[in-house]
Amino acid sequence: MRIMDTTRPRAFCADRYAASIVLEGLLNELPNNRLYLTRSDRNYGTYNASTILDDGTAYTAFFTLKPKKGRFDGIRHKLRLYVESAHHRPQPEEGQKVKVVAIISKALKGETVKYFRR
């Protein structure tokens, strides 16, 4: 099935949609999950987090964190997390490990953690 994503058509994937049910849990547990910098922020965003599913595969969310003041459920916030993509991977994404406190600290300054090529 094809759906419109703003101005471009995309394929709807029922499996990917069904997997999105665990996305909220993955994001709620960011401090406890593996976080990595991606090799390039042009693909899916700057950071990714993975959780290992019962079948041994990894469910990975690619996201950015940017300054954005607002209020959600009566709580003021200074950052907004944007999920660029989330899908199953055969294994966790490789990359440079990073801690959530480093991501938050940089995001509050309007910056991102730098990826160092090896």
C-alpha cells in the first residue's frame, strides 16, 4: 500500500507499524539503552538507541534532540526529541557510544556530540 508523506509517496509497512508499539518503551528507557552516534547525520538523525527483542534482533530508533521550549502534560521542557526512523535491524547499529547526559548537555546548547572517525 502507498501512502503520502507530505508531498512524496511512501510504502506502508504493516510489520514496521506493528513494531512501533515498543517505540515508546525504548524512548522512555533512553538512559538504560545503548546510545550511539551515527556515522552521518544526513541519514536518519544524529543518535540511535537499540533494544534487543525476544527474537534476538534489535529494534533501533534514530533520533535528534533539539532546543524547543514548551509544555507537555503541564510540565515545561526545553528540548524536543524528533524520531527520524525506527525499524528492526539484524543486530544493534554500530557507532560511537555516547551517554544520554552528553546528548542532553549538548542539545541544551544547540549542539550535537561530534562523531570521531576511527
